[in-house]
Amino acid sequence: MKPTILLVGTDHFSDQANGNLFNTNKVDVLSQERQNEMREIIHCLKQFEPTKVALEVIQENEEELNAQYASYLNGNYPLTVNEIDQIGFRLAGECHLNHVYAVDWNEEQRDIPNSDDGKNSVMFKEVMRLGERIMAESNTYLHNHTLKDYLLWLNESENVSRGQEFYMKLALVEKDGDPVGATWTAKYWYYRNLLIYKNLVSLIESEEERIFVLYGSGHLHLLLEFLKESGMFDVKVASDYLI
């Protein structure tokens, strides 16, 4: 028997300074219609019966995160539009968990170029066109479907693969012969996701562990790859529960 992990990729429902090159146009997650949709999502995810909820929050901020979560449980914290609140806090609360886990790493490192270095190159412009196409399709889908259907769409294997295609093309960007894209992709993007994977593994305390993970959908390809190839988890995906 292995611990079970459910990884769900999400959009960022709030405007947050997360370094993303692209962001979708936001919808009013707090509207009555969208809140009804959110309750349906939580109802579905609750069937997973998580023992832990892991969120895209820097580890050093876990104490602050749980202060907010405790305040929410006590009825003193109005949920914001952020998916950490709307899905993470609500699911953990519904499952009577007294703690949520911050598993992200996202720090500036020396000798790592910015993701937009080489922006004058032909390849970078191709990467931007791909990103714009992906965002245009995401916007169209988001504004014409329920939040549950949108999450299912984000987690479809075809869209997960296209997200990885973006990073593989970004890895080809050069600036004056310097492989800035490959350096950024290897030393920041892969490194970040490996540390997230390491943090998730550290949550295992028994074979009965059932860990729910909520992350930006761009992370899905790598995190799924790392989790499956580790051989340490029974890996579940969004379509196993958002039905």
C-alpha cells in the first residue's frame, strides 16, 4: 500500500505577483453563481477524504497561512477570491483538518537569468505567441463554462502537455549566444518543481496518507512526472473526482 496523492491544477483566481508571463482575465469568483459552482467543486473533492491539504504557498509563510486558516475556521476570516482560500481552506475545513501545508519554493537565485531575457530573439517571440494562444483559449473556456468544467479542462492531458511545450520552447531561447532559456528552465523552473516534490514527499507520515495538492496548472506536467516516477505514491488526478 502506498500513500495517495491527488494533484489538481488550477488557475490563479486573483491578481497575484507570482512572476507569470501570462494571466487569464479574471471572473467574479465571489458572485452567487460562481460560489454555487465552487460548492460543487468542494463537494466532489471532499470524496477524496484528504488527510492533508498542500498549497502553493512558500514554506516560510506556513505559520501566517495557518493563522488565516484558523481565523477562517473561527468565522473571522472572509474568504478572498484566491484559490488557496476558495478551494484549499474550504476543502480542509469541510474535512475537519486543523492544519494546511505550505509546500512552495520561489526565491531569486544568483546567476539565473530572467524568464524574459532574450526577448528580442525569434524563438522568444514564438514562445510568446504560443502563450498568447493558450491564454486566449483559457479565457474563452473560463468565461463560457462552470468552474468545475474549467478545472477539468485545465487538467486534461492535452492541455498539460501544451503547458510543458511552452517551457520546452522557452528553453531554446538564446541571448547573444547565451542559452538563457535553458539556464532559466533548468536552474529555476525544474529546480522549483523538484523542491515542491521534495516538500510533498516530506508530508508522508504513513501509508494511509491521502494528500490533496492544489497548484497552478503550469506545474502539472513536472509534478505529475516526479510523483509518478518516484514510485512512492498512488497518484490521482482531477478527473478522478471532479465528475
